[in-house]
Amino acid sequence: MPPGLTPRRLELLTALHRLSMTQGSVSIADLAAELGVSRPRIQVHLDALRTLALVTRATGKHGDLGLTDEGRAAIRVGIPVYGEIAAGPPGHAEQTPGRAVRHLEELLGHRDGDYLLEVRGESMIGIGVMPGDYVLVRPTQEVLDGEVAVVLIPGEHAATLKRLYRFGDEVTLLSENPLFSRMVYPAEDVQVQGRMLGVIGLPRPRVSRLSELPRPE
């Protein structure tokens, strides 16, 4: 517990989080009513918590209150981020959280209009997109070469998730599984519906069955 974070102030942080989740904006009057404490007394504790960088107060007429990342970490709100892990040469794995991610949307970059699709089939397992996973998609008709896109298959009234490349007047759709052939169509017949932002995997073993992947010596 950070120095200066008394049980009463921890209770105030918890109440602030609870109110912000249920009603959005939170004022000093809201906290006073929630905790049964006078507004001047709440203000004293808020001043201390702001000094500790655990709460913020918006400027303007209402001065809504909020928690900082440190404040959320103090009451264990969110998913802790334990530093970094090497995916190349081995490195030291941190064992203490440095910050917390409040919502998964913060990692995925979610915004209004984005949507999820449930994955069927194994054509993209090479990048960890497994059957039953969900992919987060941003609606767009333009993607860069090499991005993973949701594409409407010409003449089939069905969409597919593939890596897209443009070559002149043709579009090539590539799978991330060598068992699936590339798909080539006239560019004018291909309709891009969205770009994949990320994948949300189910809690189960995630083992690739790509036989072409090199095995460790």
C-alpha cells in the first residue's frame, strides 16, 4: 500500500470506482453521500489522494473525479501488466505489476462501430487465430497490403478472413495455413468489409498444427 493511503482513503478510492462504474461522472457531493462523510472532510482526503497521484479532478464547472492508473492499481482494478516477456532471445520476466489495464479495449484500440466475429475453420491458425476465437474488426473498405481483412468472396455471398495483397488489377487472399490455397480475384470484384484489429482467444491450449514450422534442434 502506498505511503499515505490510509484505510479511509482506500475506502474513498473504492467508492469512487464503484460510483464511476454505475453512474459515470462523480462529484464530491456524490462521494460524501456514498460514504456518509461531510464534503469538507472528503475534500481533505481528496487533496491527499491527488498529492499521491491516485485521483484526478477535471477542470470546469463540475470538476468530475476519476482514478489514475496508480489509483486503480491501489484497489486492484483492471488486469495487471507484469512488465514484458521476450519472444526472441530469452529475457527476465517481471514478477511485480507495473500498471494495470482497466479494460481490454485499451489494448485492442476498440472504438464505436467495431465488432466481433467468431472464427470458423483453420485457415489462419499460423497467426494464432483458432476456431472458436473472436476477432475484433474495424469496418473499412481500405486496408494496406499484408493486413488481415474481412473480405466478401465474389459470387459467393460469404465473407472470409484472409491476408490481402494487391497485384495490379488482381487481389490475392492468403491464408496462414499451408493446407489452404491462395485465392486470386479481379480487384474490381473484391469487397473489403473490415480490418482485423486483434484476436480474443478462448481459455484452452493453443497448439498450432502447422507441420511446416521448424522444430527446435
